[in-house]
Amino acid sequence: MRRKYRSLTDDLYDHITAVSMPPDQLLLDLIAETDELTKDWAGMQISPAQGSFMHLLTRLIGARRALELGTFTGYSSICIARALPPDGKLICCDDSPEWTCVAERYWRRAGLSDRIELRSGEAVPTVQAMPREEQFDLAFLDADKKSNWTYYEEVLPRLRPGGVILIDNALSGVESEDSERSRSARELNERISADDRTDSVLLPVADGLILARKCDPTPASK
């Protein structure tokens, strides 16, 4: 099978960013502050092109209620929340007040404070405390990578049919030599690919983004 793909260069990456709903001044300021504050952790922030994709996807599926596990300094939450209707709601789960205090400041500046609810604490018990019913249209998983399958299993029952789960960093470590990190990343990707409860694709956006759509219920046989 012929492989068709294009390797990115810095110039090509910059072009993609420039023509894909580039970040406005607020997001540029957040990028700069995150780089200054977090130093070695700045790579945890999603890329501008990924943020634009997530914003557009949120609009495309008509999301009204969204969930984010792992907020960091708030870039992804702003991209999602801006795409929700005025009465929409994004619930953000994160246990790092050092970073979420930055996110909250930028939510206020963006006029999104009434659209975003922060729930502090570890992601798994926070989600488990939510009603186990279909209540979300979109979920973004970007917390502890070792727990991604647990997050997926907890979020899926709470997602409406046709709703979407996005999982960040899906290619992180995949190309490494045989290691726990590499095996864990490949196993997650393969398990989701084989899950007949969702239709999924692994996109080469940033360092890999899984998009999994919850399948409609199978009609009862007559």
C-alpha cells in the first residue's frame, strides 16, 4: 500500500498555524505566560492548530456540554468553551491549582467564567462522582496518560450517542524502543481501535490525537 503523508518542517508548521484560525492576542498571551511560568512543562500545552481543530469540531457536533480531564493553564478549555453556545457548559477537572489559577484568570479575561466550571481533584474520582448517564457531547482527555483507559471507560457511559472523545498525546512514545511507555501508548491505541462501542481514528495532529465517536445504540431486533 502506498504511504501518503507529508513530513512537517518548521515553515510548513508555521503556515498551517497561520491559516488554521490562528490564536488571537489572548491565546498568544497565554502561550507566552505558560512558556515563562512552566519552563520544562510548557510542552503540556496543546498546539494552536490542535486548539483550532478542537474548536471547529466542538461547533461541528453542536456540543452544549463538554468535559475536560487535565486543564493545565487553560488553552484547550478556552478553545472548547468559545465554541459552545452561550448557555453551554464545560466542566474542567484538574488537581494542580498552581496551573489552574492561570487558567481561571484567562477564562475571566475571555469572558468565559460563566461557561466553565472547575472541579479540583483527581480526575477518576471526580468523574465517578458524576451521574452515570448520557450528559456530555464532547470530552477531552489530557490528564495522567497511564489512566487513559480508565478515563475512557468512565467517560463513555456519560457521553451521548454520536458524542466524541478526544485523547491527547496518542503518539507520544510510540516510536520509542521497547519500553513501558511505548507499550502503554500502543496498547491504548489498539484497544480503542478494537472497541466496537466507538468509531475511532488516530490523527497525526501535534503528538497524536485520538478521535472516538460513540456509536448509536444497536436497534432492538424484532
